[in-house]
Amino acid sequence: MMNADVKKSFLVNGNAFSDIKRIIGIVSGKGGVGKSTVTCALARRLASMGYKVGIMDADITGPSIPRMMGVAERCEENDKGIVPPCSAEGIKIISMNLLLKNEDDAVIWRGPVIANWVKQFYTDVYWGELDFLLVDMPPGTGDVPLTVFQSLPIDGIVLVTSPQSLVSMIVKKAYNMAAKMDVPVLGIIENYSYYRCPDCGRAEKIFGESHIDEEAEAIGVPVLAKLPINPELAKAADEGRYFGFEEPVDVTPIVEGLFDTALFDLDGTLTDPKQGITSCVQYALAGIGIDEPELDNLTDFIGPPLKEHFMERYKLDEKTALVCVNKYRERYNPVGVYENKLYPGIDKVLAGLKSRGIRLAVASSKPTMLVKVVLEHFDLMKYFDVAAGSELDGTRTRKSDVIKYAFELLDEKGLSHKNPIMVGDRKHDIIGAKEAGIPCMAVAYGYGSMQELTAEHPDFIAESVEAIADIIR
């Protein structure tokens, strides 16, 4: 049993040449639960969101990260320290296997020597600028995990477990160790939760019924994912080929508090413009002889660029679509722009984010002039540092271009945006964010269906207006 008086000693000073925003330990109470596989997949998930990620393979005697990540290149050294090689996704990796002459050379060291190497993996490695350093810890609660807890400024840990009957004891041991070291447990990932038959699709619980929900509730931490047994993933890991999460994994507890900038879509995200937009689309279509009596049939026009959507929905050529856009604005500019409602709670959420120092911007496919009209109409302009939209001539409607323009406006004001997130209600918001290389939060209360949103794999989904603040906190 650990001594309750054990505290972080911080024997290791920080690395002067590295800027690591957050260090996350990936921990298991026992071996064989797929912790290293989860570490690699989690690193790739974070990297895909635009974050700079590194992995420290702290399992000195059983390192597996380099092979799983397809990295064979050995470490180099410069005047700033050991230079870790990168995976194909740009994830920096340090592991004992990258320092040995041969990856199958045995490391036969006693605990204190191993612990010292773990310290050096933090202090002597030139990590540069990282958003996340994931530490793949050896299983159990012995010398090396204790060294990591004491000597590295761990911001939190993720527990990895499996659904065997020992789960209660294992989870509680790892949780208690973190609690004694005053390290937050961010969540639990249950691996090998089930096997899905490739023929019939039935989920077989090979290791028995899961009790992870009850155990997580008992210690007050969220379940981040329940991952299946996946033979193809295991094979890819063994061969050093790309693999990642195929199931939803909630990374909110890991990334929360990192965002310094939030870019909001306007229509369907901040405001409900159904009456104004659909009425104006109906008016525009009537101008070219198309009768659409039901406004509810036109809600798909909320969000996407107008010209492109007229062309796609009604198979119009570009010239005719531009006629529709002009007819639309004929009614929208004087009337439709005001046939709009603010979603309840938006004002409070924006005020809260602003008070915490989050930079706020609007990134909309609507013309910038009209974006500002809407913001001023609802007295929201006071919250936003910049408002970015398209040009009146129909250019810069692609969401990734609008996001880029918003960043340019922030730069002109000297406002940093190192860790941004896009918030929107339609698939083009998600696609645009991915093209811009930034995370995206989809809102489920707008005009994009859940099927539309999940098909594009947003990084987060906010079920309500209030949930936006829960994620960006």
C-alpha cells in the first residue's frame, strides 16, 4: 500500500527548450489491456484535431510504441538535447527502443536506473512546442509509475481497463494511486469491451458483462469509450501500419481548457433564421418559376453557401443560380435578415466565454455586411473580436476560406489564436474546420441532422447551447 504522505517531489526541473501545454498519463492497473494501442490511437485522434502531440514510452523494459507508430528511425542529438523522431502524422516519439542499437535488445535494469531514464525522457528530450505529451506508463503501481507521478507535472490520467471480473479492484488501485499523488483522473476507456461478428453484426461480450459504468460512477469519473476487440487493428499495430479509433471517443476532459479562440457559425448556431431564410428562398424560386409552398421543405438552405446550394438542390446552372441569389437578397436585405431569433442561452454562453478571456469570432458563409447586421440587431457584436463572412460578389463562401479570413482579421488586431475551435450546425462547418486543420464542435440543436453531423466525424457534439460552454471551458 502506498504511503499517504507521498507527494510530488518535482525532482526533475522543466525542460528549458520545450513548451508542453499538457501532460497526460495513460495508465492501467494490469498488463494486457491494450494500453499502448489506446495511447497510439488517442495520439492520432488529437493530432487529427490539429494539435501538436508527442508520446513518451515510459515502459522502458517493454517498449512497443515505435513499432505501433511505424517509427524505426533512431533518435538524434543537438545542442538542445535528444531529438525524437516523428511518425507519419508528425507525432514525436521517445522510447528506449529508439536509443538501442537493435529493437530486440533486452533492457535488464533495476528500478532506480529505469526511473532515471524516465526522468531524462522528460528533461533531456527536445520536445519543442507540444499541446499534448501522452505518457504510456508501464502497468501497475510500482517504481516507474510512481516516478512519473512524482517527477513529471502530470495534468491528468486516462485509465485503460477491460471488462474482466477484476476490473473493480484494478480500477480502484490505479485511481487511488492517482488520488494520493493529487493527479486528476480524466476518464476511463474500456478496451476489449465486445467483439462484433463480421457476418451477423452481433456484439459478443467475450470477457463477460461490463461493469465499467458502475465503477466509473462509484469513483466519479466519466467513461470516455467502450472499444471492441478488433483483429484488424491489432494486426495493423503489430505491422506498424496506421490505425485509429473507429468508435466515438470523448476527448472533452483531455482537451478542455486548451481552447483560446472560438469561431462560431451564425445561422443555425447563434440564431434561428428559419423564417427569414426560407421565406426569401421561396421568394427567389418564385422569381424563376419554381413553386415551393412549404417553408419546411427549404430548411436545408440554412447554412450552406446560397449559390452552390441553389445549383445542387434544383440542378440550376451558375447563371440561373446567381439570379436566385439576387432575388433572395432583394427580400432578405430589407426584411428577411430581421425575421430571425436568438437561440435561448446564447447571450449567456458568449458572455461567459468572453469573461474567461476566450477570443470570439464569427465565421459564416453569409456576406460579412449581413453578418454584422445580425450581430448588431441582437446586440452580440460586443462579444466578438472579429466577424468574418463572404464577399457580396459570391467569393469566399467556402468555410475553410472564411476561417482563414477570420484568422487574418485576428492577426491584424494582434490577437493570438493558437488553439482555436470551430462551432457550427452543418456538415460544411465540420468539413471546413478539418480543411483548416482545427477542431470542430457540431451543435445538435441547429439545422443539421445528427446523421449529417456524425457522418463527418466532428471532434465534439454539443447537444444544447449550454453544452458549448461545458466543452470550451
